[in-house]
Amino acid sequence: MAASPLDPISPTSWTFAETYVVEDDVLLAARARAEEVGAVAVGSGAGATLRFLAAVLEARAVVEIGTGAGVSGLWLLRGMRPDGVLTTVDVEAEHQRLARESFRDEGIAPQRVRTIAGRALDVLPRLTDGHYDIVFADGDKREYGAYLAEALRLLRPGGVVAFDNALWHDRVADPAQRDDETVAIRALTQEVTATDGLVPLLLPVGDGLLLAKKEWVPEGDD
């Protein structure tokens, strides 16, 4: 019998794909710092996707919600232009201190990373409209809908918003799961597909990575 395109891939193939881009010592050290403080870092598959996205967009300005210990920030910076600046927001000042150690290990110039301690929904409204190539969200899942609204304001036309944990440990696809985080992420996935001017994509890398491109609007259109 011929295989169906909907047949799930085997765990062996999934692991092969997830680890296809191998993490080096700098990333492994950052991941170890994250584990020490209980910060859940993006998987290597999601990280490689973020680097690829930043490289394709030739990203010069990126916002990250949820610094952690710098794992996702390292991936993003590796894909960004050499003059690109990462603005990363986290409520945990200790996490940001560890992230700065990770960035120093990488040899990232201090002026290329702007760390802001605080709640994302307090910080994001102060950032410049239409200035950013990527907004990456890995913060409070219950606030993902509000992050999307801020991202649409912050992104330039052609920019991309990305949400980690879009499958939320297999809970989003299970309608019986009704906890606050799962309901919020499920609502986000529906909002992204229903929003005019967004091109959506849900990738089964890591714990799920939801992407949406902000379309270009022809001059004279609202």
C-alpha cells in the first residue's frame, strides 16, 4: 500500500530532522545555563528555523519575547545581518544576565543586543511601529493573542511573527484539553489563519513553531 502524505513520520525520522543542524559548544553551554535556572529553551530544530528565517529576511531588527539564557537569541543573531540588533525582553533579570554570558561566548558585540527587563506587554508598546523584521514570542502563553496584536504593529510589511510552543506538548490538537495556556494557543492559531494580510504556517519542529508573514499592502490600500 502506498504511503499517504498524512501518515506521521517515525520518531527516528523526526529526531533525525530535529537534530539535522548540530548545536556547537556555545549553544550547548547556553542550553546548560537555561536548564540550571529552569528556563525551557527552544529545540535545535526550532532554533535552526529561526536562524534560517533571519537569514532569508536579512533581518536587521528583531524583537524577542522571552530571553531565557540566550539559546534562541544566539540562533537569531547567527542568521541576522552583521549590523543587526536583537531587542530581547524578559521578566527575569537573572535569565538576561545568563544570556549576556552566552552572547559574550559567541563574541557578539554588546551594541548588537538590547536586553530589557520587564513584562512584554509593558515593554512592547514603547517600541517603534513598523521597524522590525521578526518578532519571536516565547513568553507567557496566555498572552500570545496580545503579542500578536503588538507584533502586527511592530513588523514592517514582509516581516514575520513566530510563536514557539504552538503545539504545547500535543495539547493544542486535543479538543479535550482546556487549560488556560492550551486554550490561548489554540485561539491564537485560529486568529492567525483568520486575519487578513497574514500568510500562516505551522511547523512541527520542537514543540511547534507558528509563523505568519505580514503581507505587503499596495500603496493607496488600507
